[in-house]
Amino acid sequence: MPSNHRVGILTGGGDAPGLNAVIRAFVKRAVGQLRWSVVGVEDSLNGLLESPYRVSELTPQSCTGLLNRGGTVLGTTNRGDPFAYGREKADISGRLVSAMQDLDLEGLVVIGGDGSQRIAYRLMTEHDVKVVGVPKTIDNDLSATDMTFGFESAVAVATDALDRLHTTAESHDRVMILEVMGRDAGHIALHAGLAGGADCIILPEIPYDIQRIVRKIDKRRAVGRLFTLIVVAEGARCAEATAGEGLHGEAHSRIHTGGPALQLAHQLVARRDVDVRVTVLGHLQRGGSPVAADRILATRFGIAAVDLIEAGRWGEITVLRNNSVIGVPIAEAISIYRQVDVNGELVKVARAVGVELGG
Ligand code: F6P
């Protein structure tokens, strides 16, 4: 006898290519095949916290055309923490419990990054809300899963940008700096840098010595390579504070985007007579259609979320481990942040093909 579940599904935090593919897969299996009812909650948990509720019944029909669609049809926000809501940072988490009762929701599927999963964990532990998690971030910085969907799409966009910068850099004998996203992890920078043949890859995990970058440019020029392609992660920082040049500590974290690339550009022109151009890729990395690998992973996660609920494994999150999708406790998924392993194979490969990592 199939059990008749009725669950809510929502997307939280920043968007990532593949969110809609998760929703589609979940609804196709849960509603189309198992005859559950699935309620889409708008704008993360906000759709349940506001009156009237902003929710809608999802069906396989309402999810047509979602596989390759970027963004999230449910909407999202990173300002919807029910434990610290609005300007007053009020704890209105109790409202969520009554909303779930009003709508007869047994539990929630939370598709989101570490911030959303932390909130999900608090809802579970403090209010007994049943939650199944699906991890999401283009940064690929969640240690619990070998891969998050959205990452490959972001890397593809950044690689394409490097390919394009390559030809113009070569034509003008310029130093081209591309800044990519990733918060405090350099996965996007490292992967795109390798795929796009960058000469220097600057990661948050390896504070850079500006002299090493300058030497790399000099060496290239000495052998007639008059241009240099540099990819910088948005969380990158210089090893040494240089008066008037650098943004460090609190200032560094406030100047979120464009900070590290501009800082590096200033440092280079102060030391060499080079023509430097800066491109900050920004949200182009998050928008648009997911690549095939992300569509597949998102679909696998959507189906795995149904399987977890069917098996009564609330409190778990879908993760990819050794190419199998499994469930692990949400608590495990939020406990460790994953940065680039500076002694790992990819870093060694980068060094072995002559990439300058600045440290
Ligand atoms: O975590 C995903 C991410 O895109 C980071 O790479 C970036 O630092 C951040 O979100 C940007 O957030 P927002 O869209 O709020 O500017």
C-alpha cells in the first residue's frame, strides 16, 4: 500500500543551475508515480511565514520544461531565517510550525546550501519539523558531498570566459585578470583555471606572494609570451599587507566582489609597465541553463529525496559519495566546510603544468 505523503518543497539561499531539475524530478516521482501531494513554497521559507501563505500544488504538468531552466521557479532568498527574521531579527520559527499544520504538511524538502541546511537542522531539533535536505551551491564547498549541482555549470561559464579572454589578451599583449565566485573556497577558480589554461590561479587557500606573479609575467615576456591570463577567486588574499595597496581583514570581507582582482591589478601596474584589464564574472556564473552533468546530478538528488521520505529517513540529506547518491544526517552535512586541498592532486597537476599559484 503506497503511503499518502503530503510534503512542502522549497529552495533557499542563492540560486544555482539545476534547482528546477531537482523540483521536476521530485514531483515527477512523488506526484506522478507515487500519488503524493507536493506543495511548492515560494521564496525559501518566507512563503510559509507570511500571511496569506505563498504556496501552490505542484504537478508533473506544472513542472514541464524545468529540466534545463536556470534559476528556481519557486523563488529564493538568503534573507528568510525564521529564527532571526527581518530587521528586528525576531524568532518567528513557531509560525512555521502552525503554517505546516494549517497546510497539512508532513514535512519539508529543503534544497539549499549550508545556511539553509543549518536552519533546517534547527527546525528539526527545536520544533520537531521533519526535513529532508538536498545540497546546493555553485561553490562545491560542502564536505559531505563529492559534488553539488551548479558547480559544473559555473566552471563551464568561467572556462568559456577564460577562452575568450585568452584571444583578446594575446592580441593586445595584456595581462587579463578574471575574478570568479566561490566564497572562501577556490574550487571554481582551480577547475576553470585548469580547463581554461590560466597562467596564474590565485586561490583563497594559498595567500599569494605578489613577487611570484610578477616573476611569472617576466618569465613569459622573456620567451616572447607577451600576455598573461590570471584567474582569481573572490576570496583570494595577498600574503602580506602592503601599505595603501591591499584590502585586508574586515575591509577585505566587506568588498566582496571585484576586490581581489582590482587589488592584484593595482599591485601589478605598480611594479611593471603592463597593460592590465579586469573582468569580474559575478552572477553570470549562476544564471542560465545547467550543463548536462548538473541536470543529471540534480535529477538524481530529486529522486533520492523521494526515496529518503519513502523510507522514513527524515533528517537526512542527499549526497554524492563515490558516484553513488546516498542519504546522510543533515548534521553531518553542515559540520565541515570544504576548501581546496592545497596538497591535493589538482593543485599538484596545476603546478606540474607550470601554473603559478602565487605561493
Ligand atoms: O554561494 C554562492 C555564491 O554565488 C558565492 O560564490 C558568492 O560569494 C555568493 O553566493 C554571492 O551571493 P549573492 O548572490 O548574495 O551576491
